[in-house]
Amino acid sequence: MRTLVLTISFISLIVTMGCRKALKNAEDYYPEAEITSATIMQDGTVKVVGEVTSVGKYKGSVIDLVGFCATTASRKPILNERQITATLDGNTFTAFYPAGYFDEDSTYNISAWATNHYGYAISSYKSFGSLFLDVTPTCNLPVDYYQSGINTGYYSSVQEVSTNEFWASNGPYRCSIEFPTSPTAGVFKTNAYAEVGKVKCGFYQGGSWYALTSGKNVYVQKMSSTVYRVTICDAQFQVGSITVNASTSFDITL
Amino acid sequence: MRFTLLIMGFMLLNFYSLSQLNLSVVHFRPTSAFGSAMKPTFTAELGTSKRFEDDKKVRMNFSGTLMVFKPKADTFLVYSVITNPDGTSDVRPGYEVTNRYINLMFYGGAEYAPFVFRHTDKVHPFIGMDLMIGFNFYKGETAYSGLSHTQESGNTMIFGGRVKIGLEYDLNDFFSLNGQFGSSAWLLTVPVSIGSGYHYSLGMKYNFN
């Protein structure tokens, strides 16, 4: 009886496996996706939307991962060039490149990609140029102005300490800002350290440096090809147990 | 050399014992996961089995074949997922190339002809099942961007079986024609993977006894 059961199981397995007809071409097994749009958002992030047009023609195929890749070269991007994975919702998937990720003066070829059990496929690309954000701060401050607690005034100089760090100074009083890379237009968040979408910012006063509370908006407007205007509205920093409000606006020249 | 001697020994043993020689042309079509990578192929199968007789509806059969497979693409696009310390994932592109994929397979099993057509005793429909043992010879390479580049070459044992349904027609006392359709599957031992497919074959048998 056991032999009969084993024999029937063996035969069934072989017949079952041998009956799933294969597709003619290897490419038929891969998924297909296409990029729909790339839009720069108010916070400087770039929203990219794509669509899965095929999960793969072989029955039972499912999508594993989806995302986007981008390049400035005149070709389709490679899978791991400026890669970002996306969230799939039905057939549509969306991802957000952080603020400052793209150079606003360059044109980018962006493709969508998708993977399944058999491999991956990259869509034809769409070109997006001048991903330049028109930033509007929530406050209107004079240029080179600062207000920190009871201290107000105008900076006497703004100097470039490095390609991504700048000091706006008036005597011993100073506002420093550090970008993750060279400045770009966008709305960044204050943070303990500079990284994509975030800046390290604080004030020197009374011989000490005080970092701005994390999570506050820092507006960076592109005034010209070499001039960016930094505006901070109603941020805070701690001096001991005291919370000090601070606002400032100054131009940095590359 | 060892494989050649093995084949010759196998065939001589069976020809001596069964006094039959069957040569078939086989069209093998890979299926399932194996079919995603390999194209259909033609091959020949050399075997031996006795004739069906009125009082002998079951017969043993032995055969061997060499199947040379060609991949469906010069390069297959594969990928690897790397999980970063911060929990994000990177998808690294890669490619896979198959330079050689050859199966040397030996079958042994039984066929059963449950009945003979009423108007002739020359036509024998049959069903059968074989066990298979053999070798796979593989050469290829796999690479993932920024991670690894591996070239592999070697051989491994394969085990499997097949089921079949066919028809045999006795032309005369010496020659028979046979046609067959079947499904087969096998397991590669290193690395562990499964091959499968179905086949059509047309053959001629010579009874030299």
C-alpha cells in the first residue's frame, strides 16, 4: 500500500511538473513597469510615480520590489544609479527623493524598475530638467537680518567656510549652517548633523554654540546661479532651561 | 573515458539480455522553472526492450540519452537585495550566463500494454514509468554589481523519473515502430535544483534475436 501511494505520488509529481508549459522568450518572464511622472514638491522632495504594466507573463508571477533609478548621462540609467525603492499600491508605485538630492541645473533621465522571481526589468526613461523648486518662506525678513531672543541686528559678513558650510557673522555673534552637499533650493529640516534633506544649523552667542531644535524648516531660495537665500522662521534653541526663539535670513554666494 | 565505458557496458549488458535495439528521435521541451532558462532540444535515445506478446503485457526497458540544452538568452538579468544597517534595501543588478548544460541520462523501467486492438495483434498502446540516473555537466558564471563574480564549471549527479504513453506497431518479426509522449523531472544534487519537461519521440526497434 505504501509502495502504491509513493508510486502514485511520484507519477503525479512528474506529470505536474512536466505540464507547466514554458514561455518562448526569456524576456517574457520579466516584469514590466513604466515611469509616469516626477514632480518637485513644496518641501523640496521629488515625488516620482510609476506603474507596473506586467508582473511577468508566466502564470503565478508576482512583483517583489519596485523603484526608480536616475542618471544625468544620455542613456537609460543602470539599476543601482540613484536608486530608490518605492511602495506598491495596486499597480501604481510612488517614491520620494529627498530634498537636495538632485542638482537643479541638471537634466535627469529617470526610469522605473521592477523585480520578480525571474529577474528585473528597467523601463524606458523620461527626462526631467530643472527640478528647481520655487521656495516661499512662511515669514518675510530683511536680508542679512537676525533675531535671536532679545538680540536683533544685521550680519556684517557671510563667509564660505567650505563648499557646504557657511557662517553669517556680526562680530562674535554668528549663525552657521551646514548642508549635506553644496546648497540647493528646497525646504530642509534642522538636524543634529547634515544629511540628505537636513541641515545642521545653530547660533554662536556668548561664546557658546547652540544648535537649533531639530525638525524646523529652513527655506533655501535660489536667487541666481551663484546666490542662495537662507531663511529660518521661528526656530528655537535651548540655553539651559530657557527656550530662545530665533529667525534669520541671509544670502550665501558660491 | 569512464563515462564511455559505463555506457558501453550498460548497453552491451542489455542488448545481450534482451536482444533488442531501439533508436528514437526525441524532441524534449523544458517546462516550469527549467523551461524559463532552456530552449527545447532534439536528441536521440538508444535503448532496448522486448516486444509485447499476447501473454506478456509488461516489459522492462532500458535506455540512455545525451541532451544538450541551449539557454534562452545569452545573458539573464538577475539581482541581489542588500539590507543596509539602517534598514533600507539596495537592489544590485547582476547577470547570469550559461555556457554549457548537458544531461547524460540512463532510464530503466517498465511498460504495460493493457490491450491489443481487436483487428490486429500488431498495434500495442502502452503506458510506462522509468527511473532515471545520470549526470549534469554545467559551465556558467554569475555576477552582481559591486558584490561578486563567480564562474562555475563541473558535473553533478541527477536523479529522476518519467512517465509516458505510447504506441508500438510491429512491422514484421524484426522491425517495430514506436511513438511516445511523456513527462519527466529530475533533481540536481549540487546545487539542488529541479529540471522538468515533456517529450515526443519516434523510434524504430530492431529485433536481432
